[in-house]
Amino acid sequence: MKYIYSLFFITLFVSANVFSQERMTKDELTEEWQLIQEQEDIKIYVKSKECSFDYLAKPLSYVFVMVENNSTNAMKVQYNIALHFEEGCSGCEEESEYNTGVIIKAKSSIEGTCDTKKKEVTRLILNPNLKGGWKFESVSIMHLKTTPEK
């Protein structure tokens, strides 16, 4: 019987580690790049920033992503930028519209900025110009897959 309990807890522990996702809460996010997830030679960083636009009264809040390829090969990196709100999650489903991918040359990176409109590295977390928006809690990178690009 002890064997069965031991096996159960070992399986539970391994499963939790395999399927867990790193999250960065709104209180942890800063305007500096912070490592959120790493897989072999691929590192993914996030940061938050307010971006002002002439046509809007108030600045928009974004989460930006930087994907860094430290390998000696070009890599195809697929992932979701999942935003967790009090009301639910946007981008948590693997087949969601936020499932995206980039091809990154060896020893290089791609990153989001206020001037970047690419969904691969940019997600809007708050538009204070609209009433009734969802309340942002955290960001995570989900469904990360990396493969060498040929």
C-alpha cells in the first residue's frame, strides 16, 4: 500500500512540474526585461509599458515579449502570450488566435516595443479609453515549442 501512495505522489509531483507554466503578476511586471520562460537555448522575457498615441486621450498598457535564440541554429519558436484577468484568460487555449510563432536567426532576438504591431511580441493589457475593460492579473507563456529551422 505504501508503494501505491509513493507512486501516486511521485506521479503527481512530476505531472505538476511538466505542465506548470511560469506566470508574472501585474505587481512583478516592470519596464525592464525579466525572464519568464526558458527552453534549451531559447529564452523568453516580458516587460510592461504604457504607450502614448496622438489619437488617444490616455496611454495604452502593453505586455511586450522578447524571444532570444542563443543557439547556433535558426529556430522556429511557437507559443501563446496568455493574459490572465479576473474575468478569465485570453490566449490560454493552444488553438487560440494568440497562438503565434517566429523564426529567429542564430544568436539573435526579436522584441516588442511601442512601435511594434506584431502579435508575436505585443499584447494589449489595458485600454483606459474604453469603459468596462477586464482587470489584468498576470501574463504567462503557454504551449511553448521550439524546433530547428532548416
